[in-house]
Amino acid sequence: MIKKEMIAMLLAGGQGSRLGVLTSRMAKPAVAFGGKYRIIDFPLSNCINSGIDTVGVLTQYQPLKLNTHIGIGIPWDLDRNIGGVTVLPPYEKSGESEWYTGTANAIFQNIEYMETYNPDYVLILSGDHIYKMDYEVMLDFHKESGSEVTIAAMPVPLDEAKRFGIVITDENKKIVDFEEKPENPRSNLASMGIYIFNWKTLKEALIAKADQPNLDFGKHVIPYCHENGVLMYSYEFTGYWKDVGTLSSYWEANMELIDIVPEFNLYEEYWKIYTKSDILPPQFVSSDSVIERCIIGEGSEIYGQAYNSVIGCGVVIGEGTVVRNSIIMNQAQIGSKCTIEKAIIDEYSQIGDNVELGLMDEKDNDTRPDIYNSGLVTIGDHTVIPDNVKIGKNTVIMGNTAAGDYQDGMLDSGKTLIKAGEAQ
């Protein structure tokens, strides 16, 4: 029988609805990040850098881009005969098809996969956070403390604590209580959604709570363990960790990569971030272009000016165009004489000539002010924007738009332009 000390289960089925049109055609972990990566590259790279060679990736929502990206795991050295990476979508069982209804339900439905490896420990991860963590150090802590469940936690400002699962510990880091999104938090130690379980403990808890609708770790499994006297410890993490769940936090995390001394460094030799890279020629920078503080992916051609921006692979920025404080994703084409300020332009979009983005006064978005805010212009993938239009702040555009969609050649701040048939 195969025996693995610890296997990882990576939850990557999330829709990421707070990222708006960026996730209308792909799962959140597949969204591009940092010029050449996708969000899922970070936990996957953490696994291989921590010596974990068996990872189950649980997918559900719009999985095509994610599945294509992961493939058989070659970029992460996870193409192995025993172990490696396995994509685990929900599947039809006899008589019924069963979607994953919650984080723990997804793990429960894959008990058989985990049994195959007869692990001592199971590491549960989320596929949509940006961070570097050595899971081996966390496992050492788990073993030394004699813990049955270890929850990675980090301090957050007390006024934000109500958004998280909160752990309350004694002086030895033993968890004495756990509260899921409490109204009046008693501690500022927030669960990061990273858990190490003894396999026996996990299996027992999942089976005991199996009939719970939308079975979830924070709401059901952890409280069940706590109520039944399971020994739980908190592993405190003090490094960089970012939940890029909103457009503004996603934009901020990208911008932090180009700080003079980035808090999150992509260039560390000893902790590489691996990804599936397309075969592309080198970048081309013309003699007239100006570039300051930018990350630029392979195969991009810059004929204009780019300041303080993250530019993906295969991007073209035309002559006389000025891009500032923006994220331009893979294969986007931007015409000449454009002015682009604080925009997120998704993959394969085409921006015409003489287009202005993000230069008007700010107004609240008219459909989803909770998503499209912070002065950003958000443009979905494969969107076409015609020549000579002006587009304001807190706007969202998706689809093949034409001059007739812009009254007087303009889309005012706060407006939404999503063509019929495009996912929202």
C-alpha cells in the first residue's frame, strides 16, 4: 500500500464573485497575477517548496482555464507516478450528481482519494491567497505540540476581525475557543483557512457531520472538533498573506509587487514561484518608450509609456499611449495615443486608438458599487473598446462594444456596460 506522511488538499472551486467580470469565465484561483502567474501558483509552489509531492486540487466553478493551467503538474515538478497533482472535480455518483456544497463537503466527497495514500496528516489549503509559507515548519509545530488539528492564524486589526474565523488561545497556543465571524471578537488571531489534521481526526469529523448542508470547516468541522475535546493548536504566521478577494485588494496586491522594497518578493532564489509559461519571445521596448517601476511579462511590446504598472505576457502598448497604476493582463492589445489610469484590463482585450480610461471625477457604480469601486476601471476578458472613447472611474465594461454603445463617445464614471450574453 502507498504511504505518504502528509498530502495536501487544495480548494480551488471558488467563483470569486467579488472580483466581478474577472471571474465571469474562470475560477478565482485561475485569475492572472503579477505579470506571469495565476493565483493558484502560490499555494502550489508552497507545496513543492515545502516538500509536499501529493496534491489534490478540488475544482468546480468554470474549471477549464484552471485545468489547462495545472495540466499534469509539470511546472511544479508534480508530474509523478505516485502522488503528484490530481484535479478532483465533482462527479456523478450512481443515481445522482452531487456538487460540492461547502469547503468540508468537497473534502468529504474525496475521502476515497485521500485513503489511497493512507496519510498520517492532511493539509487543507485555499487556492486563492497570495503568500509564501513553509508547510513543513507548520507540520513540525503540529507534531511537537501533540496537536490533532492545527490552524494557521495571523493577527489582524481588531476592527476587521469580525470578517474571519477567530481563534482564542492560551499561553501555549492551545486553542480554547473558536468563533466564526463573531460580532464582538475576543481575539485578533484570524484563521487563514490553512489546517493540518491528523487523518483519523479529519475522517471522523467529516463522517460525523456529513449530512450537514453546505458542510464547512469554519462553521461545522472546527466547532465539532472543539466540542468533542479534540486537541487543537494555533500556528501563528507573521509573513505576507493577502486575500485577493476584492478588485481593490487584487489591484493593491499587484501594485505592492513593484514597490521599491516589495513586501512580497517574487525574486527570491530559495523560494521560487513556479508557473506554466507559454513559449514566448523576449520583450521588445522601442527607442521612444519610457518605462518606470513596472513588471513586464515575456513577449510584450512597449512603444508608449508605462509607469507603476504590472504588464502581463504578449501585451502590446501602442505609440504615444501612457499607462499608469494599472494591471494589463496577458495578450491585451492597447492602441496608440491612449491615456490609461488605474485600470484592470483582462486577458485578450483590445483597446482602440485615442481612448481615455479613468480620467473623470469619481461616482458610485450604478449596478454593483460593492464590487466596482476605489476609482478603478475594470475591463473583462476578450472585450473590444472602439477608437476615440472616454471612460470614467468605477466603471465596468465587458463584451464586443462599438461606438454606438458610448453616448457622445463617452461612458460616464460609475456606469456599467456589459453586452447581452456576456456573463456578469
